Amino acid sequence: MSTSSSRIDFLLNMLAKKPDDARAHFGLAVEYERLGRWDEVVSHLERYLDLADDEGNGFARLGRAFRRIGKEQEAREAFQRGIESALRHGHPSLAAELEDELKEEDL
């Protein structure tokens, strides 16, 4: 069993016990991101964002995942929400990075 598979199994077991565990959803999104399983990345990040007060990183990852599956409008919205969240939490460099991503990708 690969390390990624064992982490995924561990996180899925956590969610079986506590379906609203924001950290487990975020962790699964990261693991699926490593595997390029973009639909699952989106699903777990959307659930994470419903449960947590994200500081911008989750929205950034969601925007990139949407971009990977060709959903440009959703990507733009995620990046814009990430900018707002990053600024609200005092992370101007992350906000600037997301603004640059919007410009570079012409979303």
C-alpha cells in the first residue's frame, strides 16, 4: 500500500466517524491533489470551505482544481473569495499571489 493510499484510508476512516471534520476534508483534498484526482479535490475542498473559516489557501487550491477540470468561472470565483479571505485574515502576500494567478490565467 502506498503512503498516499494509507493516508487516504486514514482520513476516510476519520470522516466515517466524524463526517464534518474540516481537517479531514482538507487532508483528503491534498492527497487527491497529489494524485491528480481533481473532481475529488473539488468535492472535499467545497465541503471543507462549508465547515471552516479558510484563510485563503483552501480557496486557492479550489481555484486551481477548478482550472484543471476546465471550470474557469468557478475558478475565478474561488480565487476572488480566496483574495477576500486572505485579506480578512491578514495575508496580503497570498492575496497578491491569487490576484497574479487571475491575471496570468486570464480568468
